[in-house]
Amino acid sequence: MRQRVGLRGVLVLLLAVGLGAWPAVTAAQAVKVGAVAPLTGRYAAGGAQVRAGYEIALEDVNRTGGVSVGGKKMPLELVLLDDESDATKTVSRLETLAAQGVVAYLGGFGSDLHAAAASVAEKNKIPYLGVAFALHKIHQQGFRYLFSPFWKSPDIGQHLVPFLGSIPAAERPRRAAIFQEKTDWGREMAAAFAEAGKAAGYEVVAQGEYAPGAKDYSDLILKAKAAQADAVFALPTPPDGMAMVKQMKELDFNPKLALFIRAPDGPVWSKNLGRDGDYVMLAPGWHHAVKYPGVAELNAEHMKRFGRPADPITGPAYACVQILAAALAKAGLVDREKVRDAIAATDTTATVIGPLKFRTDGTAILHSVFIQWQNGKQELVWPKEFATAVLAYPAPPYSKR
């Protein structure tokens, strides 16, 4: 059961499930948690997945009265603010939440927004849990309050090697193009892709930069085509990624493999691109077919609400609430510092994203996956023990789809 108070840029969720009526709970008895996510703007599709994970998880926690803190059941109250996909507004919204006395922050979608948020969390000494956040650089600044149960750029590069190794040696991509976004994450991920090539056996034959929000990618595409690149690696925003695919088709550039991080994460990818969006791979860190505790129940609830199993970012977002609830119970007090310490000590197998513990820099040691769009569906293709489909490779030319 949910109650929403609609204000511009603000969604307040007090989630407490009882037997047909709201329990008698005062504001002082609830644990207030703050979240900032892009519900509008260029990251809105990803923000919707994050929001769904938070909503479902909080309802599940509150269904039994909430978290047991110091022997007392306390429901979780989430105050969710929309940053409109604008990092400046991410900062101001987080400051608003700090003034409201939240015990912890939950993050949104997009590494640039998380990078802005991390400094605010550190300044305010409020523990922060963020997913859809592969930027590793921010974890190298000594932040104590930043935690991310989500794989990072080096992890993606390292896992790319065994994934490509699962393709027969004679058929693997040998010549790669990197479409590099002009951001910190773009540079970081380009370096990870280049490093992975040393072990995976491909050479980077074309690499060029573009600014987020660019409209014309023809120079990048034509250089990759001229260099006979048979793989493309990029991390565009959803609008940029869809524009790239449309222009790749127009310019008759047909790589065997395309890995686009971030852009293809949401259902809008297939809705807008149709068959042209097929065969593109993504690395969102999770898929609804993984066999971990609670995944079947999460999928069932997501199916009831949205008509499909849980989306790739919804699972990690749900796990953030699981981690926070467990930390509150372990801390035994609604105290930011004790909750921070309990999150840092997380070592569990009881999340929908599987076994998890944090390194000292706030990054997570966890299992991850690669997914591919096939026939308008996101199929898990690696690791093979969880796979819902065999990798469709090489991708056929756009003209033959």
C-alpha cells in the first residue's frame, strides 16, 4: 500500500503494509531514507527502473512491520526526489534530504550523477548506496560513506575477456572501435576496453570522442568502417545510443558485435529501434534469470505491475534496500555512523544480486552478467550457467534483419 504526496520534483513514499489499514505509526517511529533519482530527463528510463526496485523492496520490508532495530520494528519511509537528470540538481536535492534528517541516501542512475552525489554524502557524513554506477574513479578518492553494489569499469573489462573467450577462436572479433564519450567515465571505460583487448586478442583500430548529446556520429562510424572494425564498444546515454545505431544502419556499418553500456538498459531501446536494436549487448550487472534468493518473488511482483520480469537495474536497486535494512538491524540504532559501519561490514548471500561484500573503497565483490537484445527481448547470454539464450553472433547486417 502506498501513499504519495505530489510536489514538483518530489515523490514521498511512506510504505507500510498492514491488514487492510495503515498501522499506527508516527513519523518518529519510521526510519527516514532519502533517494535522488532521474525520474525525468535523459536518464528517466533508467531512473524508472531504480524507482521500481526501491518501491517494491520497501513494500516487502514493511509488509512485516519494517526493520527490527534494537528489538523494535520500524517501517522504512522513503523520500524520493527527482533530479531531472541534472547533476547540479542531484546535489541540491541531496542537501534537502540531509536537512530532513535521513539516515542514509539511495542513489539514482548514471555515473555522472553519482559522482556529484558522492561528495555530498561525504560532506554530510551520510552513507550512500548507488547502482547503475560503473565509474571507478570516484572510489579512489578515499570516501568513507560511498558504497556501490554494482560492477565498475575495471570489472567490466576483466569479465569481457572470458566472455569473448567463449566464442570459438577463429570467429572472435579481432579489430575493435571505441566510441568514447567525453566524460570521466568515457575515458575510464575506453581504457578498460583497450586493456581487455590485450588478453581477449583484439586490436583497437579506431577510437574517437564525442560530446554527450551530440547529434552526428558519422565521423566515428565512418572511421570504424574504414578500419574494418568488427566490434564496437561504447557507453552512450539512451538517446545517444539510439542515434548511433540509426546512423550505423544508414552508413552500412555492420560490426559482428556491439557492446553498448547504459543505452540499451531500458525497454525503450527495443520500442524505438525495433529489429535494429537487436544483437546489441549490454552490461547492466544483473538479469531477472539469475538464480538468487528472492529473484522469483521480485519478478512476480514486477510482472504484476509492469507486465514483464524485473528490469536489469531494478534488481540491484532492490538489493540496495536489502543491504540498508540488514545494516540497520545490525547497527541496532538509527545512527548514520553505525549504519555506515554495518554497510561496510556487509558479507551476505541473501540478496537478489547474489553473494556480496564490499572492498575498503566501497566497491563490491559480486557476480555479474552480459545480456543481448534478441527478438525484442533482453536475453542473458553469459555466464552460461544462468543463460536464457545462446549468444547470437555474428550479428547479421542491418539490411538482412
